[in-house]
Amino acid sequence: MIFPQKKEFFVLELNTIQEKITITSFLKKEEKKAIKMYSEVEKKIYGKKEYDVVLIGADNITELKKAYPNYFADTNEFIKNLIKILHKVN
């Protein structure tokens, strides 16, 4: 995945059923748009433990990868661990 280096906000959507992560990036000036998308996805997945969404601010994709390396590693391993955690919580 290659993103331009001037992104500021990232919405990461985890779907454990399909075992995939979708990343949507926003420019700094699109902060309200990023928050709106995050809120809409939160409402859509409310109560569904197979899904998760996060809104992350980062200077660029490189910094995002440094701060959250687990999202960019082997997603199968990450999803397995997240499922274990979600089952313990619920």
C-alpha cells in the first residue's frame, strides 16, 4: 500500500470475518470529514464484535506505521489476537 506523504488522519476499519483492514486517509484540512466517517462506521458496527474502527492522527503514513506497526504486519496474526481479546472482553 502506498500513500502520499501529506496525509494527517487515518480511519482504519477491521473486519475479522473477511480478515481485512481498510485504511482511508485524509488531509489535515479534512479533519471534519475523517471524524464524520469514523462516526458513521462506529454507528454501523455498533454491537458487532467482529468489526472495529479507529481514527488515528499521524504526520504521515511512515509515522503511522511506526506508531501502529501491528496494523501493517501480518494481519492474520493481528486479527487472531484481536479476536481473542474481544472474546475475553465480551
